[in-house]
Amino acid sequence: MWVQRSGPKGPWSLPLPAGLTHPQALAGGPPPPPQQLDPENTGFIGADTFTGLVHSHELPLDPAKLDMLVALAQSNERGQVCYQELVDLISSKRSSSFKRAIANGQRALPRDGLLDEPGLGVYKRFVRYVAYEILPREVDRHWYFYRHRSCPPPVFMASVTLAQIIVFLCYGARLNKWVLQTYHPEYMKSPLVYHPGHRARAWRFLTYMFMHVGLEQLGFNALLQLMIGVPLEMVHGLLRISLLYLAGVLAGSLTVSITDMRAPVVGGSGGVYALCSAHLANVVMNWAGMRCPYKLLRMVLALVCSPQPSFMAHLAGAVVGVSMGLTILRSYEERLRDQCGWWVVLLAYGTFLLFAIFWNVFAYDLLGAHIPPPP
């Protein structure tokens, strides 16, 4: 069955989800022509008609989408369902206007939470835990729980953590030193470490995240990346979380190059703080909706107790997390490019990058900074 509209560019039509048929079709008769759904070609469907279509289907629909279709129909003050909102739902792209409509019609959603879902396997229980760990609203948890697929897996954070462990083990075996590796004269010769004398080798501003001071720093970073980063990647996707993590890493090294021009940098704490501070800010701003006990205490203790070989790198990562990260985490299933705040954050971050590049190219010579000779 089709929902049809005639607009300035001519008529167009949209197939509704499989199984969403008119009662006449269920009775064995032919479905009604599209004009009966939108007789005036306005681009809207009456809420009563739409609700009847939803409740009359026989084939299974995604439970989360079914709940939201009903809520969408009942939340519109004019008793109509907009074509574009239906497109956003079917294509799994929930726009801001659609989420507001669902929020207004949340009374139509089931009150039973996912915690009451019986007979779940181990993996689905983990998915449910992730939903409650990351998402503050029950409607978003339902949406994520029912549409989550195990493929592709959250490979970015797992791959970064595995690479950091492998690099640490290789240097530990090579130097025969597992604690405070930076004190070994051969350690700073690594092509991965950021050193102000090698700042022309731009890759070092990122690759320093694979090197760590010792087992303590690596352990804390790896633990937080797996406990916070993997669930965030499962919910928000590889692209967004990798962008946030790498933005925190890059901001950390660039900030140190500006504020402490003689200091080398190792460790992925800038990226870790970007993830954790974004998640912590999201928890605080949505405290009433979060269901995980002791979440705030757990997060604060993790950030305070982690090793701090470079305070400015941690601070830069936290700033990236509160600005860019919070924007990403508050935009679950929304297009970032449609949000003015996202472009403001990108403009601010881009301005910082340009300033940091200018500083590293010209300021060292202009200020006559005395940096230690590179190894």
C-alpha cells in the first residue's frame, strides 16, 4: 500500500512497511486507492486512519517502531501524520521534529520498561544493560534494544585498546621495563611518541596515544575504553565515537604543545577523557532518566583516580568531551548536520586547530623557546 502526495515537483509515493495493510486487504479484498488515505493530496494522513492501519496489520513489525508509529499518530495536535515524519521513521532517521512529536505523545508508549523483558539470552541482556547505561529516555532504549544488530561489532575501541596493549608489551619486552618506561633512554626514540623536537612529524600528535608511561596508566585507559567506549560505540556508532576519541587525542597533544613547550606526551588519556566527560555530562543533564545506580559516583572516581602524567592533555580531552561529545551523545539517531550547535562546535574546534598549527610553526622560533634535543 502506498501513501501518495502531489507537490510542486509532481506526485510522489512511498511504500509503507511490510505488513502494514488496510483492513480491506486483510479481509481478502483489494486495498483502497491512495486517494482514500490522502484525498486532498496534502501530504498528511488523518491520525485516526493511520492508527487504524497500524493496529490492523497481521505481519510482525519492529515493536519499537510500532509503538512510535502509534505515538506519532496520537501526538499531532491537528490529528494528522506528516509524510516526512513517516519517512524519517521508516528510514530509521529520527529528526528533531520527530523526536519532539514522540515526546509529546509518550503517554501512548507502553509503560513496561526493558527491565521487565523476560526470557532474554546473555547477549540481549548485555544490549539491555548498554541501553540503560547510555540512553536516558525509555523510548530511545526501546528503539535501540529492538533495532540493535550485532554486526558490525564495536571494533574501533576494541582495536585501539588491543593495539595499545600490543605496543606496550613489545616495548616492555624490548626494554625489559614494565613500570615508568619513559625513564628508559631508548623509549623516547620511538617514532610514536610526541616530542616537541619532532613536532614537524605531524603523525606524532596522534600516534602518541599508543604509548604509555607504564602498566598503571595503560590499565586505567584500557579499562575505561572498554567500559565506556565500547557501549558508546554500540549505541552511537563507529564514526561518531572514533571522531570524538581522536578529536580528544589531537586536542590533548596540541594543548600541551602550546602550554608546555618542552614536554613530550604519551598515553591516550585525551581521548579517554573526551569519552568519559561527554558521558558524565550526559548523565548529569539527564539524571532523572538514568537508571544505573551509582553511575555518577563511579564515573567521578574513575576520572579522579586515573593517573595524570599530563594535566593539560586531560583537560583538553575533557573540554572536547563536554562540547563536541555532549552534542553527539544528545543526538542519538539524529542528523548532526541539521543542528546549529554541531556547526558551532566544529567551528570552535577548527579555530583551535588553526591556532595550534600556527603556534607550532611560528611560536617556538618567535619566542626563542629552548626545547630539549630530540632523541
